[in-house]
Amino acid sequence: MFRRKSTDASPMDLPDDLTPGKGRPTPTRKEAEAARKAALTAPVDPKAAKKASRNAQRTAQYQAQAALRSGDERYLPARDAGPVRAYVREAVDSRLSMGELFIPVAVAVILLGFVRVPLVQQLLLLAWLFMLIGVVVDSLFIVWRLRKTLPALFPDEDRSGAQFYGVMRSLQIRRFRLPKPKVRYNGQPVVPKAPKAPKTPNSSTKA
């Protein structure tokens, strides 16, 4: 007898932008349903979205590879970005490490191992043991040096993994290190090579 008349729309069923408020009329159910369908059926092309995502990833990878070769800090991967990693690279590149000699010595030991001379075999074994001990000692020195200097130079920066990063870089041959070294063994900056001038066709013509 005193039932409340049902309305066409309830504020509890409406999105925030259609909820009735001060100075706004209550929308009808038809308007609410139209708003919901418009929100759920946004015009999205899955193929176009996937293609755009692949292009973005490809562009990011290209920029990262170019940055590793040029040393551009803006596009370096997260593994190499930041002032801490830049300092570690310069600290490692400014000195000759035993690790970068490991691979050439290992190749020489393998090749000379085919020489079946007892004296040569003994010398190779001694050289191999000396190289292994040198790599371990040099790696420990890098860890000790970075553990001592990084907290003082970068107290507010993230230094996690910096020591391992330095050791792994010291084990790489210098010319194959990425990002490219910016300092020489004496600590002086590497002078970039001037780009080659493009070849111009000979202006002289045969008579």
C-alpha cells in the first residue's frame, strides 16, 4: 500500500561519472547502460596494439645496443646504468687485470697441450696454476677496492651487485667489453676516433 515506486536507475549501479550529485539530474537506465557499453567496448585493435608493442621493444633494444657501443647513458640497460656502474667500469678499465689475460692464456695452453714434451707439459701446468691464482687474487683486490671506495663516493646510491659487476667486467677482453671503455690503462680518457671522410668520386674526366 505504501510501497516506494521503483526508479529507472539506481545510483549504486552507475559509474562514478554518472552518479547523481549536487546539481546533476539522475540519469535514466538507458543512459547508464549506454555508458557501460561504451566503456567496455573501447575501439582497440589487438593486431595494431601487438605490432606497436613489438616496434617499441625493437626500438628499445636497438637504442640499448647503440648505447652499449657509444656509452650513451640515456639508453643503457638497467644492468649498466647509473653513476655507480659508470665508476666501476672506469675503475676496472683503468688497470690491466689478470682476468682479461685468462682467455688468451687458456687458448695458448690448449694449443701447446698437443706438444708431447714433458718439460713443456710441466711449464704449461705451472702457467695455468699461476694464471688461476692471479685471477683469484686480482678479483679479490677489485672487490676490496670497490667495497672501500663505493660507500664513500655514493652513500645514497644503490650499490647492490656493483662488486660482482666489476669482477665480471675484469674477466672480459678489453676490446670486447660493453659499454666500451672510456679510459686507458693509465686512467686517461680514450680519444674517440675521427669519422672517416666519405669517398668522393674523382672529378677529373678523361679527355
